[in-house]
Amino acid sequence: MLCYIGIGSNLGDRERYIKKAIKKLKEAKGIQVIRVSNIYETEPVGGPKQGKYLNGAIEIETKLKPKELLARLEEIEKKLGRTREIENGPRTIDLDILLCGDEKIDEPGLKIPHPRMYERDFVMKPLNDILRAKSRRMEE
């Protein structure tokens, strides 16, 4: 199943956290990283006053069910020091399932497609990078 993951960081060495998360995704059993978007510096949306984010998107192929994928992403976040003390607060790393095949899920803790992705340029711009790269490749 083709899935798209949002990635972001606004604490510490943001670029290093993004690179480490991508590396851990590449090493994760049951996940194959296909493409990574450009990374953009963005203003935070919601939550307390905090520093700017680095944001991007990742296209993956997986046989994991969405709940299993979510568990893998949360394991990676935890390994990279992510804590969840303040809702929409600053974080070392944030990995969100944006889209996952044709799945439509609306459960506590898991909503696919991501409910606010279409409202957020910091999600849509990186997703568009990936889709444009796919489109160019298909034209070749």
C-alpha cells in the first residue's frame, strides 16, 4: 500500500532529527521509503508560542495495516525524544500518516486522511513536490 507521511521538527537540531527519522524509516521492517520531498522552514500553526519548523513529506510502500504503521511511527518518534506533554507543542520529531492507499479511518488516535492536511501549506507543498516528481517520471 502506498502511504504518505508528514514529517516535522522544531526543537534542537531540526535537520538532524529529520535525517535520523528518515533513516529509521528506511531501516524499519515492513516499510520501503520511495521518495522524500524538499524540506521547508515553516511557521508553527496552533499551540503555544514556539520556534519555526522544518517540514516535509515522505512517500512509502508498506504492507503494514494503518494501526501497525502508526505504532512504528510512534516508536521512531519516541526513540528520537518526542514527548507529548503539550498539545500542538514543540517537538523533536513529528511523523503523521497523511494518506494510506484508499483507507478512510476515523477512530480516536487515528484519522486517515489526516483531517487538517488540506488546510496546511506545510503539508500540501511537500506532498505536491512528491506528486510532481512522480508525474515527471511518468512522462519520461
